[in-house]
Amino acid sequence: RLQKLKEMFVSKFGSAPEFYVRAPGRVNLIGEHIDYCGYAVLPMAIEQDILIAVEPVKTQVVQLANTNSSYLDFSTSVNNIQINKTKPQWHNYFLCGLKGIQEHFGLNNPTGMNCLLDGTIPPSSGLSSSSALVCCAGLVTLRANGKTLSKVELAEICTKSERYIGTEGGGMDQSISFLAEEGTAKLIEFSPLRATDVRLPSGAAFVIANSCVEMNKAATSHYNIRVMECRLATKLLSKSKGLDWKKMLRLHDVQSKLGVSLEEMLTIVKEVLHPEPYSTEEICKCLGISLEELRSQILSQNTQDVSTFKLYQRAKHVYSEAARVLEFKKICNEAPANALQLLGELMNQSYISCREMYECSCPELDRLVDICLQFGAIGSRLTGAGWGGCTVSMVPTDKLNAFLKNVKKAYYQTDVQRLPLENNSLFATKPGRGALVFVEA
């Protein structure tokens, strides 16, 4: 692959690349939609990745090309980075990483670059192809400009810089992209960012299956609406408990300020919030603010026109999912005889909560989860933002081949549109390593 990338680079730019940067995609085993609420998540890096060949140049121009001809070439001056939020095209994710590093170091005359990108992560599949590209671009820019940062600093900068494209993400994707290590999943905690190894039990494989429904976080409002619903739930829960609600941004803040357990938070959610959707008027009334204040001080730019929000369901999902993550890690650490059954049960509970409380599934994901469980998965759930993208299933190793064959037949071979995609859509994966720079020998 590297040799082929080098040859394409030479024919495109007329000279050889100086170095290469790789950043992996990821699958989240458990802990969906809780990183931006401040809670720990449990992802692992996958073998699929973004690989970029780079040549720093004397001109102050960045030229971007892609081995996939459906992604058009792009070039821009390094001193005038414009990121278009309305159309999240591939090059804008590269520009997020570039801009993040430039701003962090206050680079006045950043180095120009020729870059050729090759990706093996299926796009818009919930395996974090966009964050892998942001991380890769951050590392490329760092190296080309002769700067150094720790992996944690890089993850934090890339998390912030992906927001230039309008996605209010929480940092899981960028953190695992940099902090992953081969052979182990990671418990990733936030503020301060840290990663702890979680050894997955032997005897089971994790299988990713793509629903073939594309979901682009930056192009749809679902994701950002959920972020706001969690923020609004935070405000209402804080106010009901006499906390300084204006300063509270994440559901985790409420729990830590009150000093109670996740189970107690679930009881508080039941007492304080009602299952019926909240109108903006009711939210304003609860907080004692005007609609103008709600829009200018709390809601993000892309959620200004939303008229109703579900707060009870979103908070219930977040607190219960945060508890499942800790339980998952505990089972992995203690490795009881029935570890696989217990972990599978947690994955299934997570999926039901995503489907019913967070409403981030879709009919195709529901069908795919059913098929995976029918053909021998111990646990199966959607992974990534949802509304399309992939499922992750835990399958006993001795059933793996039969499982892959049956799922292929039941989900991919029954549909003309999915048939050509089946080879890249269903695969077992092991925990892979994180982002790195390498120079050819």
C-alpha cells in the first residue's frame, strides 16, 4: 500500500514524499453519546485508517489530493484557511487539523505541503473517518513545521479544531486515535484526559457490520440537537437542586457537584424531568429567562430553530450508559467465568437505550442488530453517532466463520444496493495502534 501511495504521489506532484502519517478509525464498544456529557467511554482503534504521504514545500500553499477519484483535489494558501460548514467536504476536515495546529503555535508563516491521502475507513459509517482525518492532518502539520506535542495535547487540539466544521463532539474519537495501543481497548476519561488499558476477554471477536446507511454528523442536525438536549437537561437539573445552573454545561457536572452516584442521578432525573417533550417556552419558564437569552446564551448556532427538546430520555440514557461503561471495565478486569455473557448483556442494554431513550438508531440498524443476535452474537449494538453507520457485535471465536457467512447472506446478499459493498462492510477487528509518523528507510 505504501509503495503504491508513493508511486501515485510521484506521478501527481513530480517528487517523492518526505514522510507519512497514519491515524486509525475506531469502534466504540460501549459508551455512546456520553463523551460530550463528560463521561468516560470505552473504544478501541481499528485496523482501518487514513494514511497521508507528505512533502513540505517552499511555497505557502497546501495541495491536497486523494487516491479515491470521487474526492476532488483542493489547494489553498496556508495563511488563509477558510472552512465551509455548510458543505462538509473531505478537504475541510484536513483544514480543521491544519488550522488547529497553526493557531496553537501561532504560526505566522506555516510550511506549505503537498499531500496525498489514502483511506480504508468506510466514510460516514460511524467508525470515525472524519476524526481520523482531522488527527492525521494535525500530525502532518506538526511534523512539517518541526513542532512537537504530547499525544494528549494533540488529542485535545484536534478535538477543539474539529468543531470548526460545526460538530460539537466530545473528544472520544481524537483521543483513541492518538492514545490507542495494539491489543487493548481503552477506558478514556475526560478533564483531565487520560486513557487506561482494558484487556478484552479471550474467546470472543468483535465484528463490525456496516448498515450501508450513511450518516454525516456535520451535515445533519440530529447530533447537535442531542448535544443541546443534554445541555438543557443539565441546566434544569442544576436549577432544581439549587446549583449555579448558568455555569453547568454537562450532565457529569451535575453529578460531581451533588456528589452522588449514577444510580442516584437516575432517581433525580425521574423526580425532576418529565417524559413529555419540553417546548422552548417551558424551558425558558423553568430557567426564568427570555427566549432571546435561551437562543443567545445556551443554544448553539445550528439549533436555534428547534422548538421542542426531549430532556428526560436523553439524561436517562447518559447516566445509565455511563454506569454501563464502568461495569464493562470492571467485568474485563475481574474476568469472571461468565464474562462474555455479562458483557454481551451490557452491549444489548446499551443498544436498547440508544434506540429508545436517545432515538439514534434507524430501521436498517435495528434489522442488522436482530440479524447479528439471531446468528450467534452474544451482544450487538450500534456504534458511532447512529442514524446509520455500523453495528459492533461480540461473537464467540468458534462461531465467527459461520456468523460472518450468515450475516452476509441475510443482510448484504438480499439487497441489490448492499451487494457491491459487502466485502468492506463486514469484518472482525482487533484493537489496533494509534496515530504515528514514519519515514521510509
